[in-house]
Amino acid sequence: MRRRLPRVVALPAAAALLLLTAGTAGAQEIPTTPIPQPGNPSQPPASAPIGPQPLGHAVGDAGTALGVLRLLPNAVTTRTILPGFGQTLPKQSAFEAGLGLSSASANSESYLSYERSVAQASPFGIAVGGQAPQTPGSVVQTALPDNPKETSGGLNAPSNPLLNIGLLNGTAHARWSDTLGPCVDTIADAGTSVANLSLLNVIPSLPQIPLLGNGGLQLPQGTKLAQGFDPASGLQSLGGLLTGGGQTAAGGTGSLLSLPNTLSSRSQVRLVDLPGSKNKAVESTSTLQAADIDILKGTPLELSIKVASQPTLKVTSTGDEKTSKVEYTAPVLTIGAAGKTLYTLDAAHPTKDIPIGLPLAGLSDQFGALNNIPVVGGLVSTVTKGIQQVGSTAGTVLDLGVLRLSIAGLEQKGAEAATPFKGYQLGASARLFDLQVLPTKNLKDLLPAGAGNNLPSSLAQLSLGETIARAYAPTGGVVCGSTTTPAPPAGGAQPQGPTKNLAYTGAYDTVPLFWAGTAMLLMGVVMVAAFPSRRRLPARLTLHPAPGTGPEPDEPKPFKPSPRPRE
């Protein structure tokens, strides 16, 4: 049987319950004004700078690649998020591989402090159809915080069938001042160097077919190959000029292009003096150091390229279009074979085409038996007379392709800018040396039916010393200085501490609502205790049982009807 608690206990019990709940609420920290969050959840939270801040604004970057391999350049449409906009942009290569990448960048407008100065040296980078994933194994420095010393280390280049890479090293140094920002000696500086390099021992974009025979090239009627030339080699190896098979021999033998000596690059961003002003200009510089370059190394028709003048690309932005400038030192390359200088590439003569073809019977009639390699640039390799220069190749050589050697011309572009600050931005790009493998119309006609339908205009492109530099400075130049801290109050009084009255938010309504509910509950308990309920009497008379024989007072009584009186 259950009994109700006495009414005298109701008030103490309610008070105890309220004290327990009040203790829990009192232990919770009263929230203050929350930190404002961005509308987009993926953005970082907002923050306010503390202490003096730099006044200078500067943006610049520089990058250099020791070597870049492009297969089927200008073959893939550039994809963008804007419908139809990709049709107006230059097309991308089907595959790109970069080696020895160094980049230096400075950005005073970066939201994250460690992105204001970044120096990075990467062993390699790849892009497929214009999409480039992030590659591991790099040497990187970022600022802030500042780095008094550079970091350096060896880079682990991947093993692959198209490149043979020697010892690769990288250095990176990033600087930034807490109070002066970009006004340091050098903001970002990165460099890479490779001991030796060999690229492309096979042309994978060419069909893998034999030169002659079943499924091979179809020579014009009445045409015969020269005596001594064996057509067993495949087209991908350029008729035996390359080793093929997906393996590059040591020392670069059998590769289309190789560098036996050290090749190094450097990318740098810094501030320089602005004439007639105390402000600074942004200067981005990309340089390359190279010695010798070999083409078709290990063959009798090996070509040697000497770099007589090292290229340097320097872009300076003063914030004004009239005084901003691009300075480019074009390289001078001399190309020779068998100790003789054949061509010179410079600003006046930036391009030279060297045809590659099959020797026909007329050459063996003139020079005797030939070695088993194609004719390169009018040079033919004979068994008894060595290397011979062919005066006219008409009717004696069937051209298959062209090696186009060039020093890439300077490309630059500048524009006024209003955001994130008003100023002038200027950019430029150039390359030390380009080697393209181009097919000729003869090759398309000689291929089996259907094999030459999709042959691109360029089969492969090798670039050495690809450089880029950009600079962006505010109008009037970069101001070197910092904001000042607030002056102390007059009279020598100390600055006040934190504000006691914080901003009023809905969080402050929690405690008043809690105690208002508590008071109303106490009032209800008092009213219940002070005004007990009275039991309503039945409308009819009922018979009461004898004392001690009925049910308990608090238990419900059984219903029993009254007896009906007799008439």
C-alpha cells in the first residue's frame, strides 16, 4: 500500500530539488559574445591582428624548371568551371612532366600568415590533361615565423622509363618580418640543381610499327633504301637513333637529349630601391645555369650544344606602368658536330629545323655502304668515309620528322589592378631551349591506312630552363614601416583593462529565466501546502461499516447500493 507524503514535507523536498538544479547551473560558465564565424563553413574563422602591423603591400613570384617534357602539346582542351570559356584558352598537353622545380612567392595579402612567404624546391611535377596533383618529397620553407637560415636537402626523383636523373638537390629560404612585413633582405629564395639528366629514349606518341615490312611504312613505288641501312628498328626509336624499350642507358647514351654536367636554377623575390623615393619596388628573378647539352648522344650523328650566354629573367614592378620593366638576357647557343659549329641560336636566329629521314639508294651510290642510322640534318654516317654532309637531300632522303631547336621568345603581359590594392602587375616567361619532334607530311602518307589520321602536329616537346616571373606593387611603391600602438591616456594613467560590460546577447537571459521559474515553483508548493483540498460528500446516504472492519481511510471504498424500502 502506498501512502502520500505529508504536506509538511512538500516544501523542504521542493527546496532541495531546486538547490540541486541550481548547483548544476551555477557550475556552468556564462557564455560571452561568440567569436564571429564566416558564412561559408569551409572558410577559416576570422581573427584580429595584435600589435603593430606592417604597412607595406607586395605580391610577387618566380619559378624555374630545369626540364619539362610535354607529350602531344596543344592537344587537350582546357577545362574551366565557366561553360564555353575553355575554348578561348590555349590548349593543354596530354601529359607534362617537370623536373627540378623551384618557386619563390611573396603575398602580403594572404589571410594565413605562413603563406606570406613561401620558398619551395620540388624534385618533379606531373600534369595529365592540365590536371596537376601535389607531389611529395619537396624542400619547403614558409613564413611567418621568420627563418634566419635556409633549409636544404636531397630530393628523391622517381624512377621512370623516360627520364634518367642524377643527384638532385634543393634549397629553400622564406623570410617575413612581424612588424615590417616584406621589408627584409630577400623575401623568398629557392633553387634546385641536378648532376646529370637524360630525357626521352623513345617517342611514345608515335605508333609502334616497324619501318618496313608487314604493317610498317609504305615506301613510294620505285624507292629503295640505301645499302647497309637495316629497317628492322621501329618508328618509336626513330629508326635506331634512340635506344627504345623504356630504358635509358647510363650517361645519356641513346636519349634524345642529355646533360652530362650540372644544371641549376634559382627563383627569387625581393624588394629593391625605388629611384627618387624612400619606398621599394617588387623584383622577381628567375635564372638558370647550364654548360653542355647533347642531342642523340652515343650515335655517330651526335650534336653538342654549348651555352655561351646564361639566360636571366627579371620582372620589376614599381606600381606604375611607365617605370615597371621586364629585363631578359637571351641565351646564345652554338650547335656543332664532330668538332665543327653547324648552327648558332640567338635573338636574331631563334629557331633551327633539323630534318630526320631514311637514306635512299642514291646515298649509297654516292658514299658507299652506310651505317644503320637515319640521316640527321643532311649528315649521313658512312662505313668507310665517316660523317659526310649531303649537299641536297632531294631524291636521296625520305623525311620522317623534324627536330626543331629554338630558344623560346620572351612573352610578357601587364595590367593595372585595383584589388586587393591599387597598383600595377607585370609578368613574363621564357625558356632557355626547346626541342620539338614534329612529324612531316611524308610520315603521314607513309603510315598504314588509318595510323596517321590522328597524328598530332607535335609529337613531343622538351624544354630546358623554363622560367616565369611576376611582380605586383602598389602605386607609389612598397611602404616600409608599421602601424603605431595607441598612445597612453593623458596624466600618465595606465590603460584600462578588459571591458567589464560585454556585449549583450541572448545568453544572458538564461539565468533570469531560471530563477523566475524557481520562484513560480516555490509559490505553487506554498499554495498547495496552505490550501489543502476538501473531499466532496456523496449526494445519497450510505451505510458505514462498523469501526475496524472497513478499508483504510486513504483506500477507495467499494460501492454498495442502499436497500430499497418495502411498500
